[in-house]
Amino acid sequence: MRIQLPIIRTSNESHPGGRSALTCRFRCGDACFHEVPNTSGNDYVGDVIAGALSRRSVVRAAAVVTAAAAAGTAAGAAVAPKAQAATAVGKPAARAARGLRFTPVAPNTADQVTIPEGYAQNIVIRWGEPILRGAPAFDATKQSAAAQAGQFGYNCDFLSLLPLPGEPGRQVLVANHEYTDEILMFPGYDAENPTEEQVEIAWAAHGLSAVVVEGNRADGRLVPVTRHPLNRRVTATTAFRLTGPAAGSDLLKTSADPTGTRVLGTLNNCSGGTTPWGTTLHGEENFNQYFANGARATDKRYGLVAGPTERKWERFDKRFDVAQEPNEVHRFGYVVEFDPYDPTSTPRKHTALGRFKHEGATVRLTDDGRPVVYTGDDERFDYFYKFVSAKRMKKGTSRAVREHNLSLLDEGTLYVAKLTGDSPALEIDGTGKLPADGEFDGSGQWIPLATATADGAVSHVDGMTAEEVFVFTRLAGDKVGATKMDRPEDIEPNPHTGKVYVALTNNSRRGTTGNAPVDEANPRIGNKHGQVLELTERWNRAESRTFAWKLFLVAGDPNDPATYFAGFPKDQVSPISCPDNVAFDPHGNLWISTDGNQLGSHDGLFGVATRGSRRGELKQFLTVPAGAETCGPLVQSRRVVVAVQHPGEIDGATAEKPLSAWPDGPGKINRPAVVAVWRQDGSDIGM
Ligand code: FEO
Ligand code: CA
Ligand code: CA
């Protein structure tokens, strides 16, 4: 028996960014229905923003993919109502940039993963598949916390594929499990009275999975290698180390951890990055929603609310009750570093990268070998940041080298971005009309917030100690007048050019009464479709404190005059809405996945050329099933891998009555899953 959903909006009151109310409720704690937490009075006329070595740059498919005319559709085909075949929307594919020569998929609402003609797909791994020794096969009616702790987690998001030397054809897949949707997971779920077992299953379904995957010589499919010694689950109860300048601070001490250096678990891991030293980074994003009874001013800046949480975890562990354990919430909202090659390692939370709703974290090395990490704070009117390490990466795989590299993100300077437009403010009229100089562009500054050294940390923000800067980073950004952005999501440096791309997903409140006005980097009132910012900065030894920026894409329907595709003819591009995760392919094309398409199509994955005569030519590569979001894109030379997150997350859906048939057919419980796509003829993607 299920009770009627409480509080939640009706479907005609859906998320301003196009998500279902169910997604808002479980993913971000209804962030968009709450007041904007940034009420600071920063000067927006000058504007703000920011973005690092590719998360994927160390990654190369080890698998040998050979030609085979494999059957086109993978699981999910059972439902496939509409055409697998796509409709061309652009010029002949052969003329597109290298890597983008495919027939684009037309916008659609097919309840399947729709891919271009000539491509094939398989489901790599689903929620609940056993990955550790002794874990049982998934059974929706017999879920347990013990089972889930050995199975692939829920709602896969960021993906990394790392090489596995000595094991040909195999790679290590690391996946984030951002959040749980209990209504879709548990038959008969009672949101007012979750059981202890359900809560513990949810803890075990959060976190990360590491699972070795194997390529198939006959085609491009990937399959998991169960019980491989590197397979691992990290959950909401796994032991973590807090490292860096705020570790051991009074702000991080709790009754269970008087040292302020040890914390259990990671939550709401959204996007992330792969480091050049072979670890993965994971952003803790909407952590606030798991903590009850937050009321302090600093809590409000992070969106904590008074009262109980949606999931009621505070009933089963008092650390989720801010009134009882005030500092536990200060131990979430960090960038996590995970070592996939050492299954006994303790993952770390890096306080030097600041505490906010980290979408992700991506790394690039300076010319003298120091990591620069870009990280966005995904909230309307929040900021983007970069961290520049004081230490150089060492090459090698010895234990000492590895330990050194795992300390790279503990010492260095954290900066926040401030952007200034170069066109007169009056020319930015809120409609998206280009200013007279033909571009939304300008210059930017990286404003230092605090520097962590081996001997301690120094604040660069008046009125805040260094520890306060690292724990209440949003307040530090407010004080220095950082630029309020339209929800900074994933950031990715182009490994070929060094230019850095920042996805700004949307901001329904931009320019509305009581909120920050439009500016040249955030030029549309009530921005529904988002934009992609391109930064140019130097990578020489000197820490770059300035950059140039321009809007690379202003997303939406190309027929809408308020859109821009780097100047490419708009009658030759695919429509795109709500850019979220970004990645580069081996050719230097940017791939963008979307969250919350506002144009009537399901979410999808798009590739766009960033240079040459085809710069700005954007083409849709796939769409995902009903209710789903496309996450974690990885584009290797012969394989595209995506996480299909929250399939069937549609208002009114339940575990017993799913509203999507993906991936296992009508009436079957929806299981978020990772999907691989390849060319049927065995050749490279988009060539
Ligand atoms: Fe978890 Fe910013 O999307
Ligand atoms: Ca301009
Ligand atoms: Ca995201």
C-alpha cells in the first residue's frame, strides 16, 4: 500500500528546468523550489565564472574492437516504439569534423536509448548487479543492505574508464551513484515511515562502484568481470579521511570523531574527473538534503532547511540531525579522491578544494607539472572555482610516488571566478540578442580565497579564517564578489587546446524580480536552456590569474533567435537544452549530455566541434529513455559510454507501476544502467 505523495508539486507544476517533480524531490532536495541561497549583494555588472586536465585524458580503450554486423539494439529494444533510425538535421555527415561524422539522432520521446544508424549498443551493468564475491543476483522483492553493499549502486552518474595493464581488453570502470529514489526502488514504499532496512539499503546504494569491465573482440560491447579483486563498493558508511587545511579543525569535529579527520561515507556524488596520476575525483553535490534541522546562517547558504528530511535518515542515525550533531554536515560537500588500483585504500575528502555543491572536479597540469582542478558549484547564482596545487606530479607507480601524488590536492590556492563583459551593459537586453560586437565575451579574474601550505593555511578573505574559507567557501565567494552564474555544472579542459569549457545548465530566476540581473555571461532572463562558456588561459609556470572568456553555445531551439552555436549556421545543428556533463573525444570535439530538456525531447548526448571551419556544428548522438538523464559520457575512439540515470523517474511512477519500460521491458522495475555504443562495422566513432 502506498500513501499519496506528500507536499510534492503536481505535474503541471513541474521543475522549471524540465525535470519531473520526482527527480527534484530525490536528486537535489527540491533545490529549485526553495529560495535562492545566494542572497549576497555582489556586483554583477562586472561578472564572474570558472573550469581543468581532462578527466578522460588518461583513458584509452584497451579493448580491440573488430568488425561485426552485430544486432543493432540492446536491451530495451523490447519497448522500442519509435524508430531506431535517426533523421538527419545537418549537412552530409561526411563533411562534419573528424569524430562527428554520423547521422544525428532527431529529437524524440522514444522509451529507449536511440542511437545513430549503423551503431549498436549493450547494457554494461545495471543497478543491483553483483560485483563483489558473495553478492546475490538482484531481486527487487528481496533487497537487503547486505546485498546492495556488494552490488552496483543506484543512479549511476560520472563514469571513468581506467587502463588495466597486464589484462588485455579490460578496463576499470568507476561510477558515481548520486542518489536514491526510494519510490522507484522499493515496492510499497511509505515515504513517511521508511523502514530501517530501506534506509540502510539506500546508504549502500549511494557512493561509488569500481568494477572491471571487459571488451568483446567481436564487437564493442563491454561486460563486467564479477569478483575481480579491484571491484569495490564505497557507500554512505565507508570510512574516509578528511585531508588538507580544514582537516582536524574544530568545525569538523563530532562526537563520533573528536579528531575531525575521519568521516563515514560520501553522498550525492554527481560528476567527477580522472587524474593524470590514475585516481578519480568525485564531487559531493546536493549533500544538504540528507541533513535535518539545519537552521544556522551558514546552513542557509548551503540550502539546509529546518525540519525533517525527505528520506528520514535522521531517525536512524543522529549524525544526520544537525540539531544533535551540528558539525557532521560540515564533513560533506567536498571533492572525494578514490584510488581504483588499491582496493584497501581509504578514500579522501580534500578540504583544500572548498566545500560547496561540487558538480564535479577535473584536472589539467600546468606546464611545470602542477595540477589545476576546476570545479563548479551547481546552484542558481553560485560560482565556479579553480585550485592550483603547490606541488608537482611525479611519474611512476611506486608506493612512494603514489602517496606523493595522493597529496597533490592538499597544498595550493583556491580561487573563485569573476567575469566582466566587454560590451556595454545596455546591449545585454535579456533576450539573448548578441551585442554589437557580435559575441558574448569578455575577461575574467581568478580571485584567491585561501592558500594551504605544509605549515598551515592563509586566508585571503577579510573577516574569514582559512579554515572558514575552506568549510564555508560559498561565503568566501560572496565576500570577494565572485560572479553569480546560471548553475555551473561540469567543467572540462580541452586536452588539445587547453581551452576550458563550463556547462551552465539553466536558471529560471535569472533577471527576475529580486534576483541578479542578466550580464554578458548569463545573458538571458529566466534562462531555460543554459549556455556553454569557453575560457582561454595560459598554462605556463605562472599561476594564471586572468582569462578571456566567450559563450561558445547559447542553447535552445536553433530556430529561436536567442541561441548561438559559435557562429555556425543554425539551420544545420541539433536542438539542445540544459547542458550538464561534458567530455572530450580523442579528436578534441566537446561532448555534452543534457539534464532536463525543455524542448519536448528526451535528454541526450551531443558532440560539437570546437575548432576549424565546423566549430559550433552540434550533432545529437543519442537520446535516453523516458524520465532519464544522460550522464557520465565517455568517448573513446571506438566506443561511447553513458550512464542512463533515473530512467522512469516520472511523476506518478512507483516501483510496482513503472512508467518507463527501460531497461528490462514493460512492468519491470526501472534500473539505472551504464550503456556502451559502438559502430557496427568496427571502425572509429564518427569517422
Ligand atoms: Fe547532479 Fe549538477 O547535477
Ligand atoms: Ca561582447
Ligand atoms: Ca550533473
